[in-house]
Amino acid sequence: MERSFLIRQPSVLIFIGLLALFTIGATILSEGFGLGLISTSFIKTLGKTLCLCLIALAMDLVWGYCGILSLGHFAFFGLGGYMIGMWLMYARTEQIVINSLANAPLPPTSGEIRDAIGSQIFGVVGGSEIPTIWTFAHSFPIQLTLVVLVPGLLALVFGWLAFRSRVTGVYLSILTQAMTLALALYLFQNDSGLRGNNGLSGLQNIPGASNVSQDTISIWFLWASALALGLGYLFAAWLVSGKFGSVIRAIRDDETRVRYLGYSVEAYKLVVFVITAVIAAIAGALYYPQAGIINPAEIAPIASIYLAVWVAIGGRGRLYGAIIGAAFVSLISSWFTSGQVPDVPLGFYTVKWVDWWLVLLGFGFVLVTLYAPKGLGGLFDRLVRRQDA
Amino acid sequence: MSKNPTLLEVSGVSVTFDGFRAINNLSFQIGSAELRAVIGPNGAGKTTMMDIITGKTRPDTGKVTYGRPGKNLLKMNESAIARVGIGRKFQRPSVFESQTVFDNLIMALKKSRSPLDVVFYRRDDSDVSKVEKLAAEIGLADQLQRLSGELSHGQKQWLEIGMLLAQDPQLLLVDEPAAGMTPEEREKTTDILRKAAETRAVVVVEHDMEFVRRLDCRVTVLHEGAVLAEGSIDHVTQDQAVIDVYLGR
Ligand SMILES: Nc1ncnc2c1ncn2[C@@H]1O[C@H](COP(=O)(O)OP(=O)(O)O)[C@@H](O)[C@H]1O
Ligand SMILES: [Mg+2]
């Protein structure tokens, strides 16, 4: 009999253990539940970072294991955010409207409530009609289903068209960039029904929890994000541990040869593409309530390119590499761009890190590619092996 | 012939690459349990012929049918053709170098190829013993846990033949299996192929006359994309046309 994948991959249990320690530790130090040493806004940064680790995990599955360099997975992440954001915004606006009409001499009709919600949400784009795509926005379970369904369906249709025509390599990467760009441009329009460049905001306010403080809500989301990442990691490790993992790595290395073994390469790519799109969407649905706002700029093509950079820096094809890359780069990035890093005055020129951080990142990327092609995760492997010896 | 019904029939096939006719009205048949050698000078169209049978190249004209009742292979894609029972070994050894010998063989083992079945596949003892038996046949029994990228050239060739056998195909197409092998390795390769042909059809493309002689089977000589001669090795080596275009040089 085959041994469990947990025994064959000790890194899984180590990762889950570290993640649990991290989450409990952060909670103890937080303002919401503990000592107050970590600010609520930093708890949110940590929670968001866990979500970015989850999408990096998806990127590692699709690119590191299956060899599909998708530069469009942030489209799925963003769509997941929009789907949950619609419910957050609608349900909360509905509460506000009902509360404000409560003192009216006549009880408001449901039509009046709808009109008021419509003008509250869509006033910024010059409308008050509630667009058709908001039909189910009042329902949490339906929007939650759409978090999975809409990005999954987009991935299915896009993947089916692209893989069936055997688009591979750089052409596929360009096509995925075009997909995310097209989606961003569409959402930028005021009549897209999703408030154009304003996006959806106030997402940090959870309907039905208006008297719960952000200190507490931030901890809820930290735990939800950690849970999603932990489950995602278990799922990914299980998926790649068996014959399916063998087949997709074989597709990455020589897809023609895999066809002659009788495997339908296109079907496998499609399965991996759709699964990872759904993981990305779940990550997005947890990220944006912590960010508070989502707008179309979030799914600009550059976002998905960063995602590939994180995974490359962390090291492809080993799951924890993607986590290390995403956590390391995104945390450093938010530090450099927060303005907390002192500028470097050179007399004739002042290095402002907010601007120069990207140069530093690019330089780091080149260094990793040249001197540690297996990424930070590869260095980690070498350390562990040395201890074994 | 009645004891050995036709398994593969290629008739009137032509392929043109940018105006160059690589296969020219080619016709031949392979029986259900036979070993066949295909020889011919470089560029004769041997590899292209395999590309057509396995669905990699679509011919301009002609028919390729397989099995009984005859399935039209020209309407199927590569993976579907592999699933009906045609296995192929490429000219350069192509095994999955970043995976172990064991994993390479498990992947090739005849099982459902659908993604859902593969996701939930967990190997059982009977699969493991099948793989171990195969590994013994190809002389890699003690190499199962090695990465296949670490194997010698000859061992990679055998692993690939082993993967073909694991697929349990009815028709095996083998492109230049002995290229780059030592004489002892060649001898072993001949044994493996002869044994495989006891229960299925095996078509071996080869350059080397000595190797073909040792296979001791019917020989088809290709030249400029068409059959030049067919028969026993002694028959074709005495054929004047064959001597002129191939052996005489
Ligand atoms: N995809 C292709 N495009 C153009 N020419 C090709 C292609 N494949 C094969 N050829 C040409 O067809 C001829 C037959 O090639 P091939 O079947 O590889 O010969 P063999 O395997 O007998 O040495 C050669 O002249 C080769 O250059
Ligand atoms: Mg050839």
C-alpha cells in the first residue's frame, strides 16, 4: 500500500505547524484579543499576506508544476473579491437605508428601499438603477457561490479555447495578459455595473456585525485566511503527491511525450487552470474585506506579473517556495512603500524608497535568477540537506 | 496470412512539407503478431511514417486504419490513438528525467487516463508488482528509485521501451532503439523486442543492418517516402534496387 502523502512530504506538517503558531502568536500580540503589541492595521496586512500566499500557491500549481506560465491569475483573484464585495456593499447599504427610513411617517415600501440602495451605491457613476448583475447581491450564500462559479467559468471558457488550440509558452502568457487587461478595461467603464474606477468600497464593514470592532474583525479574517491557506496547502500537496502530480510535471517537461502515453494533455491543463483559478478567487474573496476596497486597477496586467516574480523568487515546484516568495516580497514591498524606510540623501540626489523599491525588486529578481535559480526555497532545501548530512 | 490478420493498414498515403514530398503514395500492412523491421537511408521518411500513424502529422491523402473493425486513425488525436493501443518510442530517448524510474513506469501503466480517475488513483500491490516485473524485464530492477535523468543512455532507452510495454499496446512503433548503444546493449535490446513481438505487433525502424539481421524478421525498405522492397533480410539485400540506393553507397 501507498504511504500517506503527509508522511512522504514532511514539509506539509511543518508548514501547517508554523502557520498555526504564526496565527496564534499574532492573535496573542494583537489589539483585538491580546497584548496590543500589533496594531489592527498590521494584523490586516498579515491577513492579506496570507491571502497572497494562497494565490502564490495556485500560481505554483499552474506554473511550477504544470508549466503553464499564466500571467492572468489576478483576474480570478479580483473577480472573487468583486463577487463577495457586491454582497458586502449591498447588504450594508440596505441596513443603512432601512435604519434611516425607520423614522419616516409611513413605513417604506420595498421599491423605495431598492431605489434608495440604488442611488446610494450607484450615485457616483451617475445612476440609481440597480444593474442586473446585482440581482443576487442581497444573498450571502449566492454571492459566495458566485465567488467560485464566476472565476471558475471564466477560466473554463478561456482555458478550453486556449488549450484546445494548443496555444503554449509565451503565446499563452500573452493571451492571459490580454484576458486580465480586457477585464480591467471593462470594469473601468462606468456602465460595467460595478462602479467603474471607483470600485467597491467599505468592504471592511461586515453586514450584521456593525457593533463588532475592526480590532475583532481583523482577527476573524486573519484566522479565516490562515485556515484557507492551510487547507489550500493540504489540498495542493495531496494533489501533486500522486499520479496526477506525476502527469502534470511530465506535461511541464515534455507535453508531446505525455500525449503518446494516452493522456489528454489539454484536459489536464484545463483541470489545473480551473482549480487554480478557483483557489485564486477564494484568496481574493478573503483579501478584499481586509483591504476594504477593490477597484479595477487591482487586476491590471502588472499584478499577475508580480505574482510570477514572487513564485520565481521563492522557487517553483515546491509549494513552500511560493509561500516564502509571496510572504517575503509582499511584506518587504509594503514596508518600502509605506514610507517608513528612511530616504537616503546622496547630496545631489535623494533615494526615495517608494520609487526605488521597484528597482531594488528588479535587481533582486535578476540576482535570484542568476545565482539561485531554484529560488529562496532552493536555498532552504540546501540548508536542510546539510543538516541531514 | 489468415492466422495473422491485418492490424494496421496504411494505403496510398502522401505528405508534402513545403512542396517536398516526404511520403509518396505509401502503402503497407502489419499483422497482429509480427516483428517488422523498416530500414532506409536518412530522410527516407521512416520517422514521418510513424508521425502519421500516431497522429502527429496529418497526411494530404490516403488512409490509415487500425484494428478490427478498422478504426480510421486519421480522425483521432495523439492521445486517443495511444489509448486504442498504439505505443511509440521516439528516436531520442524521451523519459521524464525529473522523476524516478518507478514513477515513469507507473504513469505508463495501462490504467484509466481520465483526470478524475488519475487524481484519485492510489497504487496497489498488484500495480507495484507489475512495475517490478517490467523493471526486471528491462534490466532496471535495482534502479526503480533513481531519477531517470541519472540513467545511462542505454538504460534510458530501455526505460522507454519498458514504458511502452507498460502501456500494453497492440502495436509498438520503435524508432532507432539501438542508436548509441554498445554491442552488449544492442543484443539485450534485440531480446526485449523479440519477446515483445510474441504477443503483439512491433515495428522497428533501424539503420544498422547487423541489428536488423539479428531481429530475424520481415524487412520493409523505404526510399523517398515509398516502399522500395519487402521480404526477408536476404531477399532485400539481394534486391538490385535496394543495392543501388542504399547498400551500394
Ligand atoms: N516537419 C517537417 N517539416 C519539413 N520537412 C520535414 C518535416 N519532417 C520531416 N521532414 C523531411 O522529410 C524527410 C523525411 O524525414 P524523416 O521521416 O525524418 O526521415 P528518416 O526518419 O527516414 O531519416 C526529410 O527530408 C525531412 O527533412
Ligand atoms: Mg528518423
